[in-house]
Amino acid sequence: MTDSIFSADYAERRARVPRGLPLVVAMQGLTDAGGAISQLEEYLWKHGSPEELVRFNADLLLDYRARRPVITFDEDHFVDYAPEELTLSVLHDELGAPFLLLSGYEPDFRWEQFIDTVLLLVHEFEVSITVWSHAIPMPVPHTRPISTTVSGTRDDLIEARSVWKPTTKLSASASHVLEYRLHSLGEEVAGFALLIPHYLANTEYPDALFAALDGIMAATGLILPTDEVRLQARQFNAQVDSQIAENEESAEMVRTLEQRYDAYMEDQSPRSPLVSEDGSIPTADQLASELERYLAEHRRRGNGDEADRG
């Protein structure tokens, strides 16, 4: 008897999910500089009202010796056992639009079986686009916007956002292989490698979450709330600036990184269509107000045309 790759499968829920939704992949694996993916997973679960569709079988996919689950000892007994989970769920953005989320641990075993299963789910749900992110430490300053390397099938995103396009061999992750397989099958896919300041790689860096959300929104059209993230980013960066200002060697390092970054970016101007000149992302209310203004202007023009024709 072959063990199922699922430890839980909610067929009725799967049947109710609309087809043609985007799929966001947030698996914690090889690298997670700035805690970008761990923050992203927590954020989406907090804001997206998730409903689990399937849960993958950790006993088949996870090496417990390498990533031991956490359990709490309370004086004389154990409580709050928290096993690792890898699930596919349906969530909703700030305006109620549904999307799929594959999140949790990166499998240690049975990559081909796991990826084949994900591809079957992509086919079942007629996924419109698969979007994933990871974050790597780089010698870049925190005083500049986070840069990205974009991969996949979306030439518009690659042209607009990909500021570093290396040709190199690297240790693969399950998400890398999933993108490779999706690309080979002609499915829409976009990957965002976030370039995180190396000296902040071991912190929970709010700007990393902000950049991950920006990439998801640009690729999928989803609207995700960012006011709280922007506030955390401003507070975090203020603390970093204060600490660096107290150490001349650190300040000189940042100045050197800024000079190199600016020289590299001098002839490049990648920008998300959702990002304003100050690097901020508009809220859903701001987008709604802009849409209402556009529609009102459009109606006025239409009425004027009708009057001219009359």
C-alpha cells in the first residue's frame, strides 16, 4: 500500500473553489534573508481568512531530524506540540478576491512526487499564474529600495523589475524546480528573488515583506493591505539608522554600498506600476478613490461627447 502524499484532503472545499485563481507559493527552504518568506506566510494567514484545501503528509516529505518540531514543557507535562505543516489553502485579498496559497516547509524528500502533485493541482484549479519569492543576502544598502531578480514567463515584469540578471549555477530549491516545470509546460509563472542587505539578513526585516507583497500584487493584481507593514518598516529603518550613526565604520560601509548601488542603478529605472516616487504602495482606499475619480471623469467625457453629437 502506497502512503498518500496528503494527510488531509477536503474534496468538498476543493470543488467550491473558483477556477482561474492565482497561486502564491511561500515555502520556507534554502534561504530566507530578512525573514521575507516567514513574514509573508504569517502575514497572508493573518489577513487572508484561509480555508485549508489539502495538507501534505509530513511523514513522507519532512526530515524531522533536520527540522524538529517545537513542543512546550509546562512544569510537569508537555503542551502545545506544533508540527510542521505544508498546505494548500484558499484566501482572500483586501477587496475579497480569492487566491490560492501553498505555504509551509519545503519538502526534504520526494521532490518529484510533490512537484507532480502541485502540477496536478495547478491543472485542477486552472491556475492563472503561480507566483513565488525567496530572499538572498547581498551587499546592498538598506537606504535604497529592495532590488529583485525576476524569473519566469512574465516578460513585462522581468523588463520592468529585474535589475540583476546573472548566469550562474546554484543549489536548487523545490520552488526553483516547480518554476522550471511550470515554465516547461507553458504555464504562467513569476519568481521574485529579493536582494536583502547582507547586514540585515538575520533580522526580521519589514522591507523584505513589503517587497514580497509588492511583487505578488504586480504579478497577480491582488490588493493586499500594507499600511501596517509600511509603519513597521519606517520604525525598523529608523532604529537601524540610529545604530549605524553611532558607529563610523558602519556608516562608512553604508555610504560605500550606496555609491556602488547608485552607480549600478544609474542607467536602470525598474519600477512597479503600484509604487509611487517615494516608494510607497497605495492602500485599497486610495486605489478605490483613484478608480472613482477616473470613472467620474470618464462619465463626464462621455456625457460631453453625447452633447456634442446632439
